[in-house]
Amino acid sequence: MDANSPLKASLSASRALKLVLSVNGRDHRLSLDPRVTLLDALREHLGLTGTKKGCDQGQCGACTVHVDGQRVLSCLTLAASVEGKAVTTIEGLALDESTLHPMQQAFMDHDAFQCGYCTPGQIMSAVACVMEGLAETDDDIREYMSGNLCRCAAYPNIVAAIKQARAEMKRSRK
Amino acid sequence: MRPFSYERAHDLASAIRAASHQADAPLHAPIQFLAGGTTLLDLMKIDVMRPDRVIDINPLEKTFSEITVTPMGLRLGALARMSAVAHHPAVEREYPVVSQALKLGASAQLRNMASLGGNVLQRTRCSYFRDTSWHECNKRDPGSGCAALQGLNRKHAILGTSEHCIATYPGDFAQALIALDAAVEIAGAKGNREVPFRTLHKLPGDTPHIETSLATGEIIVSFHIPAGAYARRSLYLKVRDRESYEFASASAAVALDLADGVVREARIALGGVATIPWRAVEAEDVLKGTMLDEVRARVAAEAAFAGARTFGGNDFKPELGRRTLVRALLEAAALEIR
């Protein structure tokens, strides 16, 4: 990547912030320009490219991650502002090396994507939606998933996937 | 994004002190407070806001995010997130217009991020304000003109406009606060003050860049919503181009105190149609002491929009606004209260 890219802008040391970010249960020491968003920190500095950059202005939901268990948009979050909080990305969702999260499996079972670019954001948002108790009806799923756009329009399959995962997640909580 | 320095606030007083010596109107000031960031970072990315110092007030969240329900009313800390308040059981039950206005705003992710204080201060979605390639925008650059007057103004305001600005106030929660006669508590260098929420936003007039009565360095710390007979019989109706995740084309926050169908008191605030969260006092006066039916609601709606001025693209808005208000009033009147 170009050294002049704003994503890794190398300003004087006095401007750089020394941060410890906790991502998927691991602490990472970083020295970042204050402008770096959580999204760019994940993708460009930690190599976690599962989280996608869609609009980069808080409109599409592709960059959705969890911060302290809450779904948020990483493109409108400064990396510096999540120091001391627990960040979870799509890479940290699977239960172990060989077992996908029920939501990941459900998206595959229901073919809930076409190009797949919005999918990590959809899945992170959907997991939170179920945990919030806001995925009880199809209408609720559509309403509370409205912050995740899918330009391939896989919406009916996404709703179906969430319903399958909802049942699995409820079972596994017991 | 332009370079800025970042620091965290450790207490309210030092944050206020740091930001109190700026000359500009607060929304243009070089020192900005960061809460949810959903407006600030968005506008910094598109170069509309250009702070050189950002003070993160999120470390103060624990102190300033409490939701307190008492017989006297509801107190909401300004750093409470939209989602926490929207889904609070007592807010849903006792202050439905507050819960509904919050749930119908933005998306689930944004509601988890956005604070109440930031929500009421969100900036207009006027595309000429947001796109710096237009040099005419009196909000962004005082004295430069208003491109929306002759431009694409389908989404622009019809109430409270001036020859200098017709940008729509985009929020929903503020209308609920006005309908319930809320107060806002503001902390500043000289201490705290509590003022009626409806005095927070200022009409554009010939100074559209001054959007609120906040002084530099001041921070909203809480909202206080009095318990009133009309709080339970309240609702928020939002009409928009999409079913979800869209700003209002027209909206109405309505709260009624009814006795046997007669209106003892009506509170009405309109969204999507005005330059500020708009209290429709004329419509309230029409309803007071009358039997509320469809005919009366229509008369009230006519009064609410009597002063409307349209600009071509938004010629449809007075009628949409009237119909939205009529429906909101009739639905509120029909609510079963426990």
C-alpha cells in the first residue's frame, strides 16, 4: 500500500496515538494517526479484512462489528475511542477452528448472499439482532436489519437464514 | 479527513474549560466534542466539519447516561444511547412518543452509537450543505448564498424558512421532546442551566450557521420530560420514501389529554417539514376544548401549515404534512390507555 495513503498517514510521532485494541480476545499494540477509524485499523493495520468497507459514511452496514457486544459501524468509530473495549469481528465469531457460528452456517445453508461483500456485516448485525431479542418476527427482522444493505437483494434468504440461526442460538443458550 | 488531535475527557469541567474560549458558533468551532460520532465523523470525512481538536466525552458515559423514571417525570442523560432509551420498558409504556421517535430514527447500529445529546444536535441532510463542491451554502459558509432555493429542493423545509436557508431539521427525537414540553440541562463554564427544549434550536433567519442557543464550550447533560396527562396518549408518526432507515418527508409527534373525547390539551410537533423541530401552536389552539374528530383534525392541520412556503420540488409537502398530522391525531385519540 502507498505510503502516502491517508489510511496509514505517517505524521510526526507527536501526533500518533499509542493504543491497545482488544480484538477477538487478543490485545494489539498500535501506533495510529487519530484519524484512523476502527474499520481502517482492522483492515489496514491488523490485517483483519473480513470487515468490509462499503460506503465508508455510515449508510450501508458492511463494516458492522461488535463493540462490548453492541453492533456498531466501524467506519464511523475512531479506533482511539474503543481502547479498553472488546471488539469482535467476523473473524472472531466462529466457535472454534472447525465450527462456524450458527449464523454463518445459516447464511450458507440458505444461500443468503450473492456477491458476498455485505455478508460479514449482515452476519454481525444479525447475531446482535437475535441477541437483542429483535428478530422474533419476519417484520422485526426486516426492520431491525434495515441498516444492512444488500445490493444483490438477497433479503428473502437473509431473513430465512436469521430464522434458522435464531432457533439454533436459542437452543445453544439453554 | 483533515488532521486533528484527539484527547479523552476525564471530567466534564475540564472538557468545558478546554472548549470555552472559541470565537465561532459551536457547530463550526475548531474544538469539537465526540460522543457517538455518527454526525461528527461523517461530516469530517466529507470536509463539512473541520475541527483541529476532538475531545472524546465517551469516558463520561457512566455519569451522563442514566435513565431515571420517577412520578415527576423522565430524566435522560445526554450520553444515553438512542437504543437504550428506545427499548427501556418504562419509556415504551409511559412515554410512547419518545420510544417511537427513537426507534424510527436511523438504523440499529447507528442507534447503538448515537447519544441523545448528539441526536438533537444532528446537522441537516441538505445535499448542498453536505456537498462542498457547491460553494453556496449559508450554513457552511455564511454569506455565500443558498443553492437549494433554486436547486433540487424536494426534501427541503416549508416552515420556518428564510431567504437565506431552507434546510430541513432531520431529527425525530426532538419533536417528541417538544410535544412533551421537555427541558434541557446544559453545562457550561458558568455552571448548569435548564431551559425549555423548544428554545434550543434557532430559526435560520439571516444567520443559518447559528443553529442552537448553545454557547461555545457548553454541553447538553440531560433532558427532563415532565410526567403529564398527555404523555401516555402520545405517538410519533413518520412518513418517508422508504419503510425504514430514512429521514422523514413529514412526521408528527402528538400528545393529547382527552376527557370524554374533548381535548383538554394537545401538543403537536412536526418533523421533516421545518427548519427546526417545529411546535404547531396554531393547531394546538384549534383543538383545545373541542371534540376531536376527522373534521376538527383537518382544521387543526390547515392551521399548522397556514404559513407554509414551498419552493418547487417540495410543493407536495403541505398536503403530505396535513394528512400526516390528521392521521397522527386520530390514531392518538383512538389509543387505549390501560
